Amino acid sequence: MKKIMIKEMPSSIGETVKIGVWLANKRSSGKIAFLQLRDGSGFVQGVIVKEEVGEELFATAKGLTQETSMYVTGVVKEDTRSSFGCELNITGIEVIQAAVDYPITPKEHGVEFLMDNRHLWLRSRKQHAIMKIRNEIIRATYEFFNNNGFVKIDPPILTGSAPEGTSELFHTKYFDEDAYLSQSGQLYMEAAAMALGKVFSFGPTFRAEKSKTRRHLIEFWMIEPEMAFVEFEENLEVQEQYVAYIVQSVLKNCKMELERLDRDTSKLENIQAPFPRISYDDAIKFLQEKGFTDITWGDDFGAPHETAIAEHYDKPVFITCYPTGIKPFYMQPHPERDDVVLCADLIAPEGYGEIIGGSERIHDFELLKQRIQEHKLDEQAYAWYLDLRKQGSVPHSGFGLGLERTVAWISGAEHVRESIPFPRLLNRLYP
């Protein structure tokens, strides 16, 4: 007998198959039972008819509990009423393990209860769909950068210094030295770009930021490309091409998942390069005209400010050239102004906030050394980073995309905690 997964059923119409599944839900009448089955690759309805299988097997089907694991056998039937296109006419059930008192029922549950049971909540249709979209974004990310000549490089997670200061770092001991969990792989990616030209990393990063907003996680994943001989404008072009690519890949390959999430795909279909740009100067003026009297030049933007700017556009928008004083030490100054730097944040539409931060990097040794001193950083800890500016330095640029915010935006998830399998939040380290 042919053993398949649910995702393979549309190509097995008319065949008798065997599938390992869990029972997601069920309903029955006196003579027919409908079993909602899942196997990780998808969801499908199984139909079992009493007069076709006999009383004993039908009683077994009616007695199945939610999340019981089993092998089912049956004939794959076409079903035009279903978005999946088929169902399973069940002729056999082999119970593997009967689940008892499964806590997450089809009724409504509170967020804290669901988070306490995150290891089980992942099995639900909505969470399954979000994880599939996350996976597609990751797959498309590798495809985009591989197709465009980038080399994957893995920076260290334990570091001896902080790329952006030490106020939001997790400190640990590294034998007899101080070490920190990485908040960015960027500095190491700059070294890799000097060796390999165009590189990207994909890995976990950590921020000891005591924030409880729907946009923040303590542990999250970052995609961080770095490119030698690439200046500011070209860097923005790579960003918008990349974001458009992953959005279109999700639209193409995750139709059922987006439908399951009731995502308005018309908003995603509009995500095509180029993206609009607004300077920090103009953004401040725009916000003040919109009634944000609390913000003045030199302030950083909060969530309400970013949302107001994003709502003015129908696609992601770059806010460019922020003040030098509110950005990290390594950003290249504007060639015509010493009060702003060549950087940009990419703000997602629909209130999801910043998904990318990027800049051209300082490539002049003396200027970088000056910036390190101005920020009161340990020059010895950054000796290797300064060394890059003495050994064949070139103009170079890069950016970092936060995976979870991007997943939340594309999937339409309400909170970023749903866009990572096991979120680490201010007051949550379990499960």
C-alpha cells in the first residue's frame, strides 16, 4: 500500500493510501463521521461511513479523542468543495496513541493559557499556517541571496564587544573574560564582505530590552547581508528587491495558508519595487503637520510615528538619513551634511513597524576611530574592526531584516510572539 503525506493527496486521486495523522477535530451523525486530520504537511477531511466499514471500525472512529495519533488507510477522493481539492474515504484506522484531556479545545482560550501551552498550540491551523509562511520566507531568502551571488557566513553568537553599545546586551562569563550574546552579526559580516564580496548571515540575536509591545522579542532571528563596493542607494535597491521577492514567494507558494489566516492578499500583491522614500527631515515635518506635537528634530520615532508614516503609503517606505546622534557609531556621514548619516529604516505597512535597518558603513580609519572614541567604546575591543579600515578598505553597505516582524506583517499576525515557534518575552522563558 502506498504511504504518503497529506500534501501529496491531490496527486493520488483514486488511489488507496496510508497516512500517519493526528485527529484535529471530528463531528458525526448516526451513520457517517467526519474526521479533521493533520500530519504536519497539511490538513484534510477524512470521511468514514458506517455501512461501508462496519460497526466496530465506525465505533472506533466515533470514540477517537482530539490529537490521538494513528495510521489511516483509505481512498483519495476529489472534493471540489474543499480548497484543498480532495478528501480521504477512510477504510481503516490503526490507533498509535490515544490522547487524553488535550487542553486546547476548539473553544476560545486566553493568550497566557495558549502561551503556557505553546508546545501544543503550534498544532493549531492558524499557528501551522504562520510557521509555513515563516518557512517560505526563509526558503525564499536563501534563494534570493544565492541567486544574486551572496555567500552564507555564520558570525559568532558569543562576542567580546557590542556592535551598538552595551545597554541592551545579555552578559555572561567566557571563562575568565566578559562576553555577550550577540545583538547583531554585522561587524563580523563586514569582515566577511572584505573577503568574499557579498555575504549574508541568518541566525539568532538577543536584546535585553525590557519592552512588552507587540513588536518586540528578547530572542529573534536576523538576516544580515553585507556588500563590498556598494554605496547607500544601491543598498536600498537590494533591500526593496529582496523584500518584494519574499512577499511574492509567499503569495505564490502559501495560498492556502494565507487563506486560512484570512489575510487580505491584495495588500501584499502591491508589494513591488521600488519603494517610496522619505527623509528624516521630511518625516518630522509630516508628523508635526499630522498633530504629533511631541516630536522634534533629533528624536527617534516610536510605534505611533512609524504607523502614521506607513499609513500614508500603500507599501513599505524607507525613512532615510537620520541624525548622527541617534544612530550607531559605524554609519557613514552624509557627504553634504555632518548632522545626518547615510542610513535608512524600512517601515512595513499596516502598523507592523520597522522591519529593516541599514546603512553605508564608515570605511575611513581615522573617522571610525574618532566615532569609537566619541561613543566611549573600548578601542582595544574594536581593534580588529578598525584593522579592516587599514587593510584595503572600500565603501561598503549592509542591512538587517528582523524575521519575526516580517513574518508577522506578511501573515497578518496580531503579535510578533506568534511568528516564532517558542517566543522569548520579557516575562516568558517557558516552554
